[in-house]
Amino acid sequence: MLPNSHAQRVLDLLARKGMLRSSDLDAVDAPRVVLSRMTAAGQLERVGRGLYRLPDSPGSEHESLATVAARVPRAVFCLLTALQLHELTTQLPRQVWIAMPRGSHVPRIDYPPVTMVQFSGEAYSAGIEIVERDQVPLRVYGVAKTVADCFKHRHKIGLDVALEALRDAWTQKKATADELWHYAGICRVANVMRPYLEAIV
């Protein structure tokens, strides 16, 4: 097998995925050493430990999220990062907020800075949507689930942020009352959210 055919397989894979983890090479039967050779030759750019992209890829505001999604496949973007993805906040979070199943270790990522919250059971698994940015599928909680999460973690992010998220989700018609009540129940914040929900519904 000629080495350049390995390189071609890597390029074909990158064209489909946008970003590559070194473990993705197993799927195309190419040795990992190809990555360092291609990086040295300027055909690839290393953007993090074990993470590569094409050197002429235009950077975007979602690049840090794509990096986290590629490195931590079980991560679900939540709280301030989910609000940003759903265009429900004017704030730009300094960290990327991710949810992981209870008992998970904080992922070791050089960049971007990550804040992890642990959810268990349905609070972790319910309401996950897939949005694609820069050819990378991102797992993010839907609007109603994110609003409920903001109330659940109001001590971390601020009650004002949760209230703004609820108000904007409602006025922009991005979540229905039924959806908001449903996720309030799953996140066990129905009593906390009730007065605010009743005020706007």
C-alpha cells in the first residue's frame, strides 16, 4: 500500500467530517503516523491534542465547540453555551459549558476552557438535539431543556440569566408552555419555575 493513498484517505475523511481525531484513522485503516507526516508537510493543521483539520479551514465562532465535540463525543452543550447556540443570549461565555453523565471525569482539553456539569438519568439523556456547525455535529440540549437547566443551575449562572432565557424563549416562540413544563419536571425545578412561567404564559 503506497503511503500517499493513506494521505488521500485521511483527506477524504476530513472532507466529510471537518475535523479528525487520531482515533478516526482506524475507520479508514490508516496508521497514526500519517497524521504527523501530513502535519509536517503542511497538509494538516493540529488544533489540539489528537485533533486535526485542513490548514486552510476558515476559523469560525463555533470552532471551539467543534473541537470539544470531536474530543469528547459524550459531551452535550448546555447552559450558557446552549443559550449561545440557540441565540438566546447576548453574552459570550468565556468557557464552553458541557454536561456529562454523573461520575464522568473532567475532560483534559488544552483549549478551549471547559466547565463541566454532571447530570444523571433523564436529566442527562432527555432533550438532546444535533446541530451541525463547520461540518461537525454538535450535541446540544433543546431550548426548553436549556431553560429548565438554567433554573436548576441558577446558583452557578445567575437567576437573571435563567429569567432572560425563559423570557426570550417564550417571546421568540422557541419553546411552548408544554415543553417548558415537561423539562421543568425532568429537571425537578417545576416549583421554582412556576411563578415565572405563570407570569408569562
